[in-house]
Amino acid sequence: MKTLFDNYINTFKGLSPEVWWLALVTLINRAGTMVIPFLSLYLTESLHFTFAQVGWVMSAFGLGSVFGSWLGGKLTDKIGYYKVMVRSLLTTGLLFIGLQFLNTFISFCIGIFIIMLVADMFRPAMFVALSAYSKPKNKTRSVTLIRLAINLGFSAGPAIGGLIITSLSYRGLFIADGITCILATLLLIKVLNPKKAKTLDTVINLNPQSAYKDKAFWIFLLAMSLFGIIFLQYFSTMPLYYKDIHKLTEFEIGLLLGLNGLFIFVLEMPLIKWLERTKYTKPGLMAFGALLTLISFLVLDLTSWVGILVIGMLLMTLGEMISFPFSNAFALQRARKGNQGEYMALYTIAFSVAHIFGHNAGLHLVDSFGFNTTWLVMVALGIICVGLLYYLKYYLKSRNELYLK
């Protein structure tokens, strides 16, 4: 047992203190995102929105994310990642507290758009900061540590969120979200001031390639958008499936979603360290992760047994554990060809686009055809995603670019 524990601890060695601080900031911030998994339930139960209206709210969520990610990338290249992160976090905290006072369809759409516009300016800036604070050989593991922080926050967040809903109300979630964003801002100012933090990998490209002309990157972005559409069903349509079909309570839903983060926290870093030593390429690993994720939807149509929900969650989690770290690392490495903010903005926009179409399409499919048909559509999209990633692998190989392993 001691050897197993020592081996687990060794997977974290070699990462810079700044990466650890960035992970802690992310943990505090993400622990407060407990409102997101329950947003569809809040809108239907407390505000009495229809599934179709919830879909449009989620599209406003994604549209704000697209503009925020694009603006965050531009500002990161212009004024630096530190200023973007601080201003984004602080303003997001204040906006989340105010969101609870919006109770009409139009006002909530506008409110969620503005929040995501501000909040997702943080993401490309954070990725550029992560790249600057980590050594080139440690970038995949640094990304994985940030993901561990995100998922540990998500593990605690839904469980705490379910308790808050049960004992207080949905509105308490908005206050908790706001406070944690403000706390994350204060910690960021304290520990990651660029005048004190040590930069390990500053990329200066005198002749940067435009991300918009990088064909391989666009193939990758299309695949990630499809993967995002599939993955995001677990945070919009899936909670409704748990509640309406399997009659789970909000607390039980929170525990099931929390299982995702706990599983990642325990297993992802050792898994990633092992996979880095194998012969598999990043596109190949991403494709395998996407395959596991689509299977997680396929199994839900096989039986009505409630235990299949846990199996589906574990399959999705394993797919996520493989796809996301290596997609992050692929984007960071590709970004060395041009302006890092521009590349990482497009990478985050891929998932923002998924927010625009994924939630809305999923909820409309459920409303019109039911959950079982919706899961089959997600499986079909997953097959296309896997195909694109294998095409990317062979495209890079034909151009002798599989050094991005």
C-alpha cells in the first residue's frame, strides 16, 4: 500500500510551485461552480421554464462563452494573462451574485450571456499562464493537475450544491458561486503576481503562424466541438434523465456527478503519466477517449437498471480522463507556432460552440423524441468525432508532424 501511495505521489513531482498555485486558484473557483450542473433543474423547477426555453438559455450560455473566449485570447496577447485572469474572476463573482435576481426568460438569457462573456475570458489566459509556468516536458502533467483541481472542485461542488438546495434554496448557489470567484481572485493576486512568479517557458515567435490558417488545428477543433457537444449532455440533459426517468433526488444527482470528479482525482494523474510513456499519439488517445464516451451513452439504452447510470458515468469519466489532458496538451504545443492567446482562444471557443449547440440540441431532442433517441444521436456524433481524430492522426503523419506525440 505504501509503495502504491509513493508511486501516486511521484506522478506529481517536478511541477513548478506556480502551477500548484494556479491549480489551487482553479480549485477554489471551480468548487463554486455548483450552480452549473443544477442550472437546468433550477430553470425548470424554480422559474418554470420549458425544456425549449432552457435550451435557449444554454445557447446564450455558449454564445457568451464564444465571445468571452475570443476576447480573452485577444486581451491575453495584448495586455497579458495576469490582468485578464484577475479582472475576469473578480467581475464574474459579482455577476453571479446578481444572477439570482433575474427571473424572466429574456433577462436570464441576457444575464447568463454577460456572465459567460466575462467568465470565459479567464480560460485562454489561464492556459497561456499554465504554459509559461511549466517546463515543456511537464506540460501534459501540468494540464492534468489543473484538471484534477477542476474535477475535485466539481466533485465537492455538486454534493455541496445538492445540500444547499435541500436545506436552503437554489438562490444560495448563486451567492456561493460569487463568493468563491472573489476568493479565487484574492488568492491569485497574492501568489501569482508576475513580478514574483517564475516564468519557465516564455515563447517568443518572431514570425507567428495564424491559427486560422492551420488546417490540422481546424480538424482538431471540429472534433473537439463534437466531443464537447456529447460530453456536455452530462450537465444538462443527463440530470433531467436521472430525475425524470430514474427518479433520483437532487442530492443523489449531486453524488453521482461528484463521482466523476472523485474518480478523476484518484486515477487521472497516474493514468496520464503511464500513457505518456506509451507509443500512442495524442490524436489516437483522444480518439480512444471519445470512443469510451460514446459507449457511455450507448449502454443507457440497453437496460432500465439504475446501476447502469454508475457504469455510464465511469465510462464517460474514463473517456474524459484520456481525451481532455491530451487535447489540452496538443493545443498548447500547436500554439507555439503562433500567438498563444489566439490558439488557446480558438481551443476554448471549440467548447463554447459546443455549449451553444449541445445543450439546446440535447434538450430539444429530449423534448421531441425522448431520452433514448437523444442518446443514439450522441453516439452517432461520437463516431464522427472518432473518425475526425483518426484523420487528424494520419494527416499529421503525412506531414511528418507526429512529433506532437
